[in-house]
Amino acid sequence: MLKRYLLMGLVFLSAGILSCGGSQLKVEPIAKTESPAELIQKLEMDVSSARQDQVNVLAPAWFEKSEASLKAAKEKLQRGEELSDILEYVAEGRAQLLTARDKSQLAGSVLPKAIQNRKLARQAGAPSLGEDYAKAEAQFLSLTRAVEKDNIGYAKSRRDRVATEFRRLEIRAIKVRTIGEVRSLLQRAKREKTFKIAPKTYQEAQQKLAAADEFITKNPYAKEQMRRKAQSALFSAKRHLEIARQANALENMQPEPIALLIEKDLQAIASKLQAPDMRDRNFDTQVENIVGSVVALQYERTAMREKANDQQKLTDRLQVRLAELEGKTKAEQSAKERLLAEKQFNELFEKVRTYFEPKEAEVYKREGQLVIRLKAMGFPIGQSIILPNNYALLSKVQRAVRTFDDVDLIIEGHTDSTGSEEVNDLLSEQRADAVRQYLVANETLAFDKIIAVGYGSHRPLASNKTNKGRAINRRIDLIITPHFKPGAGAN
């Protein structure tokens, strides 16, 4: 076995140095490994993390090579090919990704303003501007590819022009997409005469629209204030229409049915919180009852988390002591732990499968990882807002993640091919990030334990030529990588 690994090392060293775009790639040989599947998982996690950090656009050529090496390694592992061939592609993928990271850092130092303005333009929705954005994106990629080839002079000579164009697109996107939507909503309010039903909220929305429009025009570089004003105007316009709808529904009702309707909503919340029935008290007291129950639940959750942390510390100490008392060698202990981890993983996988209905999600294993493909996860067209009808499904996702003691999670957003590539890439990224924000807000995992990445329409599962195929391709995939601690049991 030792001779084989030494021979593998010589093979890698003889492959030595690969060249790309004028740069040289140093491949560090992998002379020994216990599990090629684990190495591939780690590389896949690193590639996803790099995509999240925009390395795919800051160093596109090297990033594409690292993805190709990862794909080749996975395919060879699935076909059961020679270990040396698998490790060769993993080693190359690592080196290519490391080079991509280095080149992306160089791009960051050469093109800081262009990178920042591009990010803000994308956040404002500039990809929806179509050809104008696509042209700016192509110019930007020409700069990053130039940096990859060490053509720094070319990148510097054109970076200010590209930064200015992204800035112009950002302002235009804010006005067209955000304030444009506000104008559309207020025009609808005028047509439907809702301003007569709810004049106060209509006037407030008009005032905020005018203030946002004027501020954006006069202060094009006050980015944060501009964004806040635009969002405030949009919120007010939506709120007006909802208030008008509610007011219209209540217009012909008598006082008692209105009071009973309010009481019904308050009692529904109190019942879910298992709070006392206080319908014999006034509405203010009922609200205080609900708020107090929420505060108590928050306190209880904090106490449970602290207790769990203390228990885990004690368990860790006992496991260390137990291993010492058993007197096992490291090799024996590692083998035992691997078998235990595999058994635990299979048990927990079967457990997680029971959480989801077939129409909700597909749950399957992939080389020591658990994949949850959310079939029933839906978003409004062209948006990344998580609607309440998704909460029950995401609660099951939370339960699945918490079934394991320690995990890393990748959230992948995917779209169909309808629309431009730029819009789909951004939309899938925003939807994946929306799921990450939801899980973090609900204390499922820490922010740094989750990678959110968008693949747009680049990884279809079915043909985009049919409605059924496009529906299949619009999805959120969750990849859970568990880390089992020595001696830990299944939940």
C-alpha cells in the first residue's frame, strides 16, 4: 500500500505544473486518503462557497476549470474507477480553485469600485433591465478575464467606465423597479377609487413616493438612504391597498360582528401559544396576554439552548474519558467511529424521509450527504419573498436539519430557462439566500454554517421545453453534510 501511494505521489509530481492563460498551476499531490468521497464532498463545499463569494465572475476561467475537475472526480467515483484517477482530479480541482481565489482577490484590489457598483446594481434588480445590463456584465467580465491573464493595465484603463455604468443602472433599476411599482400600485388605487375608502394611507403613500423620487434625483450617491426611502414608499402603497380592502369588507358590517372578528383573530393566536382564554377581557388585555406568552416562549427557548450546550460539553468530556479508559488505538477507534457514523446516518436518513410527503420533497442519500429537493417550495413570479404557505414545509426542513447534531448546509437555488441568464442567476441566488435568512432567523443553524448559492438555469433536471419540465427545474435543493461526534447516538 505504501508503494502505491508513493507511486501516486510521483504521478502527480510528474504532472506537476499545468498552465492556464499565462499562469502556472501547482498541483499538490494527495498521497494518502481514507475516503475519496469525503475529499469530493469537501471540494464541492469549497466550490459552492466560492460561487457564493462571486469567484465565478471574478476569476471565471479558473473557476470553470475547478468545477470541471470536481464533476470529473464525482463521475469517476460513481463509476468505481481507479483511486489514483479520482485523486488526480480532486488535487487539480483544489489547485484550480485556490488559483481562482487568488485571482479573485487580485480582481478585488484592481476593480473595487466596479465590483461594489455591480453588487449594488444587482441588488437593485438591474439584471431585469435586459440588454443594457447584459452589455455592462460583458464589459465587467472582460475586465476580470484580463486580470486573470495579468493584463492589469487593460483592466485599470476601463474600470471607471464600467463602475459608472453599473452605478447608472442601479439608479435606473431603483426608479423603474421599486418606485415604478409604487406608481403602478397608486395608479391602481386611483382606478379602483380606494383613495376614497382609505384616504389617509393613500396620501401617506403619495407623499413617500414623491419624497423618494426627489431624493433619488438629488442624491444619487446617498445609496442607503435612497434604498430605504424607496422601500418605505413601496411598503406604504401596498399597505394602503390592504387597508382599503379591509375597510371595504368592514364597511357594511355592524359593530358586534367587527368586534367578534377581531376577537376571533386574537383568540386564534392565543390558542396556538397555549395562552389563557381572556375573551372576557378587553382587547388591550388580550394583546398583552399574547405578547407575554411570546416573551415566555423566547425565555424558555434560551434556557433550553443553554441547557443543551452544557449537556453537550459534559457529553464531550465523558466521551474523551471513555476513549482513554478503553485504551483503544487511534486506528481501531477511527474504524469503530466510521461504522457507527454510517449506521447513525442511515438511521437518521430514514427518520428524515418520514417528515415529508412525496408531493412536498424528495429525500435521498448522496455519498454521505442527505439531499432534500423541495418540490412544493414556491415563490411569487420573479421574486424571492417567502410566503406564509411555505412556512409548514420550511418547519419540516428545520426539523430535518435539527435531527443531526452537527451539520453543514448548502442551499441551492435553481430556475427554469425562461428569461435572461443574468436575471435567472440573480433570482436563484436571492431565493437561496431568502431560505438561508429564514433558517438563521428561526435559529436552525448559525449563519456561517449555511452556504446559499444560485445556479440559475444551469443545472436542469428536465427539459425546459414543456411546462412540466420547467416546473421541475424551478426548485430549492438542500444538501446536508452531517458531522458525527465520537460515541454520539442517534436522536
